[in-house]
Amino acid sequence: MSSVCIACILAFLFAVPAAAQESEDLNFASGLEQFQDIRRMLPSYLNNIGLQMLTQRQRQIERLVTIEGVSRRRAYLRERMLNDLGGFPERTPLNARVVGVLQRPGYRIEKVIFESQPHFYVTANLYLPTTGHPPYPAILFPLGHEPGGKTNPTWQQMLGSLATKGFVALTWDPIGQGERLQIYDEDLRESKVGDSTTEHTVVGAQCLLIGDHLARYTIWDGMRALDYLLSRPEVDPTRVGLTGNSGGGTHTAYIAALDDRIQVAAPSCYITSWRLMLQTIGPQDAEQTFPFWLQDGLDYPDYLYAFAPKPYLLLSAIRDFFPIAGARETFAEAARVYSAIGAKEKLGMFEADDGHGYNKTRRLAAYEWFGRWLKGVEDKDPEPQIEMATPEELRCTPTGQVSTSLGGESVFTLNQKRLERLKANRRTQPVELPGKAQELIHYEPSSTSLQVRPYGTIPRSGYHIEKLTYESEPGITIPSLLFVPDGDGKRAGVLLVSGDGKKASAPEAEQLVTSGMVVLSIDARGFGETQVNTDVDRREFNHYFGDFKDAMTALLVGKTMVGMRDLDITRGVDLLSARQGIDRDKIYVYGKKGGSVPALYAAVLDRRIRKVVLEDMLSSYDSVVKNKIHLVSGADPLGHELPVNAVQKEYSRAVEAYRQMGVERAIHIRNRMPGEDTTTIYRELTDGP
């Protein structure tokens, strides 16, 4: 039986000898004319796949011309959304209570707390008319990412105006905003990780790892808010509308598509098209990107089809970062379908020459639309002046935060419980792991011959470096350095992949080659010379960490970063295996930092890899879910090294499995001591079984 040596080396910073020659020679591809855009290679590759999927979808939509076809499309979208969300929680008692009231001319504001899940508290404000005759039409108002949550002045203006115009309106603090910060620092009195979009990204990653989606929580909050709204005797359940801006526009699209109780919808500054999104700003927050969405043949217009033939108004800004051209594309496509099913007058679009936000022009258009369809009269009246309340007046909890006033559950604690249930039901046998791993990361092996192109040689004392590229798959070129020791004879081959790229890994490669090994050091896609240049990319949200945008785009088209980088590694193993002078029984992989997780999967999937060393690796997926702020790359958020006993605990099951198989010496978990000679680390490759 072949053995795999997994050496988890934990040092975060260490000294290595300087390279013997100017290191700029090692990043050679970006200096070649044909690779001038190599930093755009990965997003271009993913975008092209997405655009091809959208073209295939368009052929299907051209046949969508009947109400029966629209009904089937609605059912398909709902099935896909529920699958991506991980299903919805059980509908449990809301335990709603009013904790305060503010009186305003013509309406009042009730401060409400309800539980969308047991002890998962939602803070809300209900705006109730005090004139006219109930039951009133009602508006459900999900919020975007603007500061302050429900206390934001723009929301107060619109909600107060709706109440003055005779609508009951309900809004609530989204997860990570207002009184519902999920990673709250009591000393700083703000989120530990910054703004709401960053909180959503952190929490969203944890949700994905347990087969859920952050939108599972945010949509469910909205549906339970609707339950509460409809429980009020002042509300006419046959006249309910839904509107919100930005992230609130997102949830307007989601909830309208999933909940039949909504009669009229008007998302603001959200609806566009994925064709334009891919070509401009790309995926946004964690709750706004569903895995496999484009692969499943879905696009923004499908939210409208799930609501058809009921009244739907697109509210857009010409200078929005959500591309206006995409909004116009979606409207044109949906208008054809609405016309085909006899509902042309129920689809509208309003656009204003301004930027992102629920600005006055869009608010006036919304009042008119809701008046037309929920009251039977178009509202042409001016927007009333609203008396603003302070955040303290509108808050529902004594401290201004659910976590410090009520405690209860958070997305973090609910994820913990979901994780424990999953672990209790874990039944995968060791023999099943390779297949499960391949399915999980959507790894697609290549069956084509490897195309290798040389770009010169750098002589060094005792060895030389061959500059080359190979095509991992069409559209993906891997810049590489092959370190070859002088002399003849069969030698072990090591593939070195680091998240910092091949140039930064040159000292490690030199240590290995001087010990007699052939080393192929690669820039797997998104690493080194192929790392996306954010300055060139001009991303709108540079505060997203790591390769979030590319990772989300990959999920949209049915791929994963690990699966794609695994292919880069196995194609590199193809190169080593075909090389004369390589002992094919001694092919090893050394993964470091961002390259360590793909290296681990490669070792599981490719039987040619005899040993693997993993340095500065994510300790486990469990650690991401179990820590509010994840521990990544062998260090905590302050840069402190992760102690070896922490990694030993994470890998206790793996160590026990090796022991039961009688090969306990085949797995090592060790620490690199400060100042330790780096050559001792490489014994993990040369020693042992």
C-alpha cells in the first residue's frame, strides 16, 4: 500500500537564504507580449464560461411564451433556490412583542421584537396609519446595506411617507446591521470586522461550508416578518407589496419569487443582468450569489418570471454600479414574456439619472406604482415631510444590540448546531473519500495531451532553472520554474505550489534542488504572476478579502477554486511524470499557504503523489465554522502562530485513522522552530515510509 505523508508545518514567518541571482528573472511570463493580460486570465476564463451558459439559457427563454411555461419556470427557480439555500427552517412561534411606541402626525411607529427562529431575535419597526379606515394595504420593506439599519433617514422618510399615504409598512434590521451585529465588539461598540458587507462575507463563508447559504437566514427573516405583518388586524392580506433598495432590492427579488402572499413588487437598484455583472463589477455580497446559478441556466429575469403575471416595477439608477444596461436587458426580455402571457401593463421600469440609492425620484415612482395596484388610484401627490427619529428612539433593545440585551442565537451559533447535526450523521467511509472529495470540489480531470512551452534557462551553481509554461486547460496557462540539479540518474520530483507564487517560493525550491530533487514550482491560477491585479480590475468593493470575487464567480458556473487549482497541480504532475530522469515512484507535492489546501486534495485524488507536505495551511474547515473570525494560514487574526496542539486536535481523527491502518509514521504534525535550518523541514519528503 502506498502512503501519504502529511506534514503540517506551522511556522508563519521564517528566515531563508537569499536567492543567488536577481529574483526578477523568475517572474518571466508577464514580461512576454502574449501574456500581457495574464493577471486577467482567471476572471476572463470564468466570465467566458458564464457568458456561454447565459447564451444557452437565452435559447430556452425564447420558447417561454405561455402562462404554463412561466409556471414551470417559477417551479424550477424555486426548486433551485431552495436547494442552494439548504432549505428553510421550521416555521416556529414568532413570540412577537411591542416594546415601545412613537407617535407621529398621521401615523405611529411600533417598536417590535420577534423570533424568526427560536431565540433568533429580529428588531423591527412597524409604521401604522392613524387616519383612514383599516384594514390598510401594506408594504414589506427589506433593507440594504446603508448605515444605521432601520434608523437610516432615507428609510424613515419612505416608511413615514407610506404610512402617511395610508399603508402599513414594516421594516427590520438585517443580519449584521442595526441592532443585529453578528460579530459585535462591546468595547468598540461596532462590528469587529468592519461594515455589514464584510460581516456578511465572513458569516457567508461559514454558511457555505455546512451546505447552507447566508440568504437562508436573511430570506427567512423576511418571510417571518411577512408572517408578523399579516398577523396584524390593521392589514388587508390581499393587498401586500414589497420593495427595498440595493440589498433590500435583492431581498425584494428573492421574497417575491418565493412567497405567493406578495401581490406587488418593486426592487430598487438591484435588478440588472449577469452578462453585464460579469463584464463589470462581478459578484457582490455573500447573500447575493448562489452556487451553480449560471450553470443551472438562471439569470435576473427569472426572479420576474417567478412573480409573473403580478405587477412588477424595476426601479433603476442610470449611474448605479449595478449596470443600467443590464437592467434594460432584463426589462426587455421580461417585457416580451409579460406581453406573451397577456400581462404587458403589469411590468414597468423607471430609471433616473442619478446614483445608487432609494432617491426621491424612485420613491415617488414607487408610491405611484403601489397606489395603482394596491389602492386602484395612481398616487401623484408630493412626498410629505417626515419628522426624523433618533436611533435611540427607534431601537428595540436597551443596549442597542440584541447580543448584549437579549442574547439568544446568532448565525454563528445556529451554524454550530447545524454543524454538529451534520457531524453526528457523518457516514462516509475512507474508501469513499476520493469520490466524495472530487464531487465536493467539482474537480474535472483533463484527458488532453499536455502542451509545454519553454522560455529559456537560468544557470546556477549545481543546478539550472528552466522557465516554462503549460496549459492546464484551454484558457489557463501556468507559468512555472523547473529546478534541475546537475548530474545524471533518477531523482525524486517535487511540485511546489504556494499562494505567494513561484517567485516567493524560490528559496524553498533552491533548498530542495540542492538536496538532489527536481522541483517544479508553479503559479497555479490566481497565484503569483496570475494573481488578479485589483488596481487593473478596478473592483468596486476592494474590502472583500482574498479571491472572494473569483471564488464566487467560480461557484456561479459550477466550479471551485480548489477544484480548478487541483487540475493545475495534477497537470504539473503530468509534466513531472513525463520528464526523463524523474523517479515516478517518488513524486511529491509541497503546498504552502493558499496552495496547501489544493495540494491536500490533489494528494487524495492523484495516486501518483506519494507524499505531501502542507505548510501554513488552514487548520480545518471546522475551524472556520467554529470561530467567529476564522483562523487561516497557521495564524490568528493578530498574526499569532497557531500552536501545534491546536492543529493536532483538528487532525485527531486523521491521525487515529492512520494508526488503525498501521501506518501512524506516515503522518507528521510538527512545528517549525524560530531560526530552525530550513533543510531539516525537507526531511519530511525524504524520510519516512
